[in-house]
Amino acid sequence: MEPVNERRFLSAADAAEVLGVEPREIVELVASGSLPGIRVAGGWRVEHDVLQSWIDERYEEQRRHALWLESQSASIADLFGPGHR
């Protein structure tokens, strides 16, 4: 059997292993439409590249959210440098 990172499609269990979560959480994400997947032979499959893109998107969302939170508490000087008020 090929290693998980070399297969095109991952089972819910394999995708869960990549994310460090329970397989039921992958099923819930796919069933809700949050994570793209397809149903094959009674189980969900997630394309490896799609999972990686989904992970990258979550990181970007968190990065932007952290910057937004930081900007909400930043002063004008913090945002634009000294000398601005």
C-alpha cells in the first residue's frame, strides 16, 4: 500500500490521521460541505491536494484573523510608526 502522502485520494481515516483528528470529524466536515470530498463505495474520500489546500486556507484565515485582532488593539503609532496621531 502506498504511503498516505503519495495517494491521490484519502479515506476519512487517512485524512483524519493527517489532521490529527477523529475520522468522524472528517466525515462531518465533508458532509457539511466545509471540506470537499466524494462518496465512494459507502465511504468519503478526500483528494490529498484538496486537503492540503484546505489546510493552507485555514492557516491563512487564522493569520488574517490574528492580524485583524492585533489591529483592533493597536494604536496609531503602532500601525503607522512614531510621529502619527
